[in-house]
Amino acid sequence: MKRIINGILFLIICFSSTNILAQTKVYQLNLKEEINPAAWRATKKAFEAAKQNGATVMIIDMNTYGGLLDYADSIRTKILNSNLKTIVYIDNNAASAGALISIACDKIYMVRGASIGAASVVNGNGEVLPEKYQSYMRGLMRTTAEAKGRNPKIAEAFVDPNVEIKDINEKGKVLTFTTNEAIANGFCNGEASSISDVLAKEGISNFQKTEYQPTTVDFIIGFLTNPAVSSILILLIIGGIYFELQAPGIGFALLVTIVASLLFFAPLYVEGLAANWEILLFVGGVVLLILEIFLIPGFGVLGILGIIFIIIGLAMSLILNDFFDLSISGSERITQSFLIVLASMIAAIALSVIFGGNILKSGAFQRLVLNDEQQSNEGYQVKKPRIELLGKRGFAKTDLRPSGRIDIDGEWFDAVSDDGYIDHGTDIIISKIENYNLVVRKVS
């Protein structure tokens, strides 16, 4: 009897071990918002995590009306180049950029009442962009469909209303499939009511599913890389530079510029958008602008170059590019990026001119500025250096960098070097008295 019980236990353990070993590891990514930098970041991290987790299946829970084409293309490429089995579950909508991403997957499942298509390239107001944009999108849709064995003509019809397909799409309309239509025309592998239903239809009954969860850092980076937030940060950067140049030495405007610049560039750098050369170009532009205003009379080449460098540095940081290879982003995104920067700059300068005086006089700003004056009737006196000190010789009591202290006949005085840096102990001579300051030079 004991042998029989031990045998049964052994079989149970063997069966359980086999069952565990046979489990399919599935990784789930949710794309439920606009296709933007945050979606691209989530996709990259999800595929990396799936690889580390040993997953063999990536399932994308999709519900989006579209988004930015360059990020959709990056996600599409990531899916096409992956060794994972990729399945998309369209839980309502896969329009525009969502359709492109869906077609890149190995399998497509849709919930009842869902739709896929309507992939014409539009601007922020929903207006269809010119033919060159549509041509690029048609090419992407066609080549993606071909890569996955789907009808490229139908993929083109998702973009171009002039593509006519007998019994499927009449000329003059952009094609959009319902769930049943997509199944009938080979653009959907079946209808499903849930992720579990999708996996069951794929014959995956024993699985371990892990879902990608965005972190707090992901949310912060996603927020800061939003085009609207980027515009506000650019406005603060330019406004801060303008105020600092108008009233150098205040410090608060410079602090605003530095903080806004960090918030602008840091998340873009982490995302791989802002490269070192773009950040250096921006910093170089600011330096050239400062040199032009404070060191060179008038406004000439350096100032113009500074403004150009600032604009290029900010705009190029907002788009995917490989140095000056801009084919990844396309002309629409490039134009949009430069318009965002230019509009923000103009708005910042206009607001600074209109409200600048009021801001400087506001109670909040005045609390940051020292307004007290040292009046002579209150006992404050400025001691004018004695004229007889002119031409006197002594030595540097401290290093002059260029200011410091000197010793003249055993008496100490504050002084400023006219020779740059002077080491302590160096023999000096008082060459002039200027604005109540003793000016000295080395004794040759």
C-alpha cells in the first residue's frame, strides 16, 4: 500500500513539474493613449523586460486613435525586429498610428465592435496633410503589411482615399474595417473578448503573464516630454535669458532658465532624443549671445549665430534624428518642432516686454531683491583713497584675482590688479585711483 501511495505522489510531482516547465511566459504591454514619446518609452522598456523575463510572447492591448508618426514608426520597427511572437488585441480602436503598429504584429485579434484603419496623416487640427506625407505613410503601411503576409493594397487603402479595391473599398473614401470585415479580409485572426480569450485561441492555455507597469519616473518623463509642456519650458528658458540679459546680476531669472533647461533637456536626453551635440549647441548659442551683448558693441554675427544655435538645439532635441539625418521623423515633425520653438520664443519675448516691468515691481519679486540703501546720513561712509598713494610701491599681501589686499609701508589696502592674476608677495606699484579703487600693477 505504501508503495502505491509513493508511486501516486511521484506521478503528481512529475506532472506538476512538467506542467510548470510547459508554461508559456507572456508579457503584456498596454497602448491605451496617444502614440507619443511616453508610448515609445513604454514599448522599449516592455520589450527589454520581456527578454529579461524569458517571455516568448508579447501581447499588446491596443486602444488608440493614433499619434505621432515618428514614434509609431519606431514602435513598428521594434516589433518587426523582435524575436518574440507578437499579438495585438484591439480593444476598441486602432486608428492611424495604431493601425500601423497593429499590422506590424504577427497576429491581430479584435473585440466585437472594434475598428482598424483611417491612417491618413493629419495635423493637430485633424486636417489631412499634403501628398508627400501620405506617400510616406502609404509606403510604411505597404511594406509592413508585406512583411507580415497581409494584403498591401488594403494597407494602402487605410491611408489613401484614391485606392479602390473591388468589393472592399470604393474610390474617395479612406478604408476602415470593422471586426468582421477585418476577419473576412485577412487583417484580423479572430474576434476575442479578452486577453485570456486571445491566448486561448492561440492555443496557449498554460501561461504565466506579466504586465508592464509604468513607474513614477515614466509618468514624470512622459509629462515633461509632452509637446505642450515642452513649449512652456522653452518659454521659461527664453524668458529667463531675456530677463537676465536685461537686468544682469539679478540671479532669479538665471535660476529659472537653468531649472527650465534641466527639465527640458534631461527627460529628452534619457529618452535618446536630445543628443550631446544638441545640448552643446544650445549652450554655445547662449554663450555667443552673452558675448555679443556684453563684450562686443552693436549686434552682429555672434548674436545672430547664438540665436540660430539656440533654436536648432531646442528644436532638434524634440525629434528623432541621427545627427542631421532627419528621415526618421519626416518633414511634418521637423516643421512642427521648429514652429514650437519659434512660437515659444516669440511668446516669451512678447510677454517679457509687456509684463516685464510689472514682474520686476511685484511684491513676490521684490522679496528676492535687496532694496535697502546705505545712506550717508545713517552713518555709512565711503572712504576715498588718499591721492598721495598714487605711485607708491608695496607688495601683494594676498593673491589678487584680480582683487585682493596690498601692503604699503605696513598699512593694508584693498586693491584691484591691472595685470590680471598677481601672486601674494609680488612687488606692486599703485598705477591709478579709479572709482575709489586702488589699481595696481606688477613692478617690472
